[in-house]
Amino acid sequence: MANDSEFIDYVVDQIDPACDVRYRHMFGGTTLYSHDKVVALICDNQLFIKPTAAGRLYIGDVVEAPPYEGAKNFFLVGDEIDDNEWLSKLVRATEEALPKPKPRKKKKKKTKE
């Protein structure tokens, strides 16, 4: 599931800055966030968009595949990855369709007895 840093940078650069995309390397892949919501995964230098009804409607003829063994299907983005306007609209539609992330619980400090 290794990714080239150049591919990750290319994908992020293709997406409109207004989508507020950031990424984090996790478990051999890369997770993309838009406005703190997980919207996509990059695995083996392929872009997988989190499935939503809005994304399915926008894409039309969807290609689905698991980003890694044992994962649920995501929307696999092919050559459209080079179309920054198309990709930005897909990321925006996906982010808007997802619920707000739950607030993270603060860890309790351990006390010495």
C-alpha cells in the first residue's frame, strides 16, 4: 500500500484550496481530510473516494473497489484525477454529504497513588 509522495502531492494540488484538504499517513496508506472529514484514501498510488449518495450522483458510472484487502468498496477515481475542477467538485460533494466528525474525548491524566 505504499504511495509515492509525488503522487500524494499531485492529488492534493489538484483539489481546490477552498476544500481545505490535508492528509495523514496511516497504516501504509494515506488518508485525505476535507474540513476535518475523511473523504478519501490513497493506496498503491490510486485515489479512493469515500462512497456517498452525492458522490455517486456526481460521478454517474461509478467504479468501486476496496482500497486495501478486507476494506469496504470506495469509489475508484481513474483518469478524472487530472481534471482539477471535476475532482474538486467530487471532494466538495463528498465532504458536504458526510456528518460532522464527533468531538474527540480528552484523555484522562493518570494520577499517582
